Amino acid sequence: MVRAGAILAGVTAAVHILVGTYDTLLPLLDTPGLTPAVRGTLHACWHFLGFVLAFSAWRFWRGGPDAPGLAAVWIGGALCFALVGLWQAGLAGLVVLPQWVFLSLAGGLVMAGMRRA
């Protein structure tokens, strides 16, 4: 289960970095009226998150004592996406922001696998 979670985490990180940068980040950075501080913070946080996702996937693959804590971060991130989606658009928000599915599955698989080990 841990390896399945690690693979899903790796795919999630790759989609964030390779697809999300063009699909989400670049249009956000082109939003008129953003101050340089807001634009820079958004840009840095996007890449910081990409690093955290990729690092987590690597740590999930290797296992070890930090994997459950990182998996909890993924589950917490899933909760954030689900709550924001519900807040903004009701049940339709869960479709608009589907990240909660991948974050919760990867984190849950790692957590469950680590508990079995």
C-alpha cells in the first residue's frame, strides 16, 4: 500500500509541476492588479508546494519514520481543498477542485500501509 501511495504521490507531484504550472499558475500570475508582493508570494508558494509534493513522494517510496507525518500533511491538504470547494460552490466545488481526491488517496494509502508494517 505504501508503494501505491508513493506512486500516486509522484504522479500528483508531476501533474502539479508539469500541468498545473501552465493550467493554473501562469493564468494567476497574469491577473491584472496583483502587486509584486502578491505575485511573488503566489509564485514562490506554488514552487514550494511542488517541492513538498515531490519530496513527500520520494520519502513515501523510501518509507521511514517521517512518512506517516507527511501522509498526514497530504490528508490535511485534501481537507483544505474539500472545504474550500464546498465553501465556494457546494457539492459542485468537489468537482471543480478535485485535488482532494488524490491527496487523500495518496496520504491514506501511505498511512494505512505504514500502520500494517
